[in-house]
Amino acid sequence: MLPKSSQRVAEVIKIANQIARDYEQEYVGTEHVLLAIQREGTGVGAKVLAKHGATTAKLQGEVEKLVKRQLEETWVFGRLPGTPHFKNVVATAIEQCQSLGAPQVCTEHLLLALSKERGSVAQKALNALGLSFDVIREDILELASETP
């Protein structure tokens, strides 16, 4: 049985769509989800980012630098609404939710999935800011133990 997504995840996906439109892109990628987790600001994922100083400015700077480089290196004539990385992130977030025994997919599961998606803009941006899967998972477990 697949876990359901939290209301916060639905809001993050909505924000990610808006960010993609703001960037005038015709797809939702991992970079949009990462920025949306930070922009939403109240989930465990946002708390982990804040703990490590991943501010809006820092994340946007890394994302914009990586996207610019990616566009210079790639000739793509059409894009799907969700990139393959985005689709993998959703599946991995479900796996992370289940492995942590959570009843629903939340922002922390999305953040873990983003950090695992090798080659994605979000994973590269997180790594540039010193945030690996292991660091993020440790912080999530620490925050979960503090929550009553």
C-alpha cells in the first residue's frame, strides 16, 4: 500500500509548479521542488535546509548556475511536464517514507529523494551546499526524536 502525501507536500508541488512558471520553463524539475521545499518553509525539509544555511539566495544561486550550465550543454527541443529526475524523486520519496515508517510522504522524504537523485540539479545544488543524503537523514532522525 502506498502512503498518501501530506498537505504540505501538495503545497510544495503547487509552489514548484509556480516556480517553474516564474522561470518560464515548461517542465517541473528537481530544482523547482528543492526551491519549493525551502520557500514553503514550515516542513522538516525546510528546517533541515535552514539548519545548514541553505537560504533562498544560496539555493537560487546554485540552481541558476547549474541550470545555465545544463542549458549550455544540452540541446533539447521539447520537455515533459515532469522530468525523468522529477519522476524518480517522487518514487524515491515514497520509498524513503516507507523506510522511515511514516504514514504519509512529507517534505523530508522529498528532500531525501532529491539528495539521492544523482545528476539532478537539486542533488548538485545540495552537494554544493554540503548537504548529502547522510547529513539530511541524520538531521531528519534528530528532528523526529525531538517531536512529541
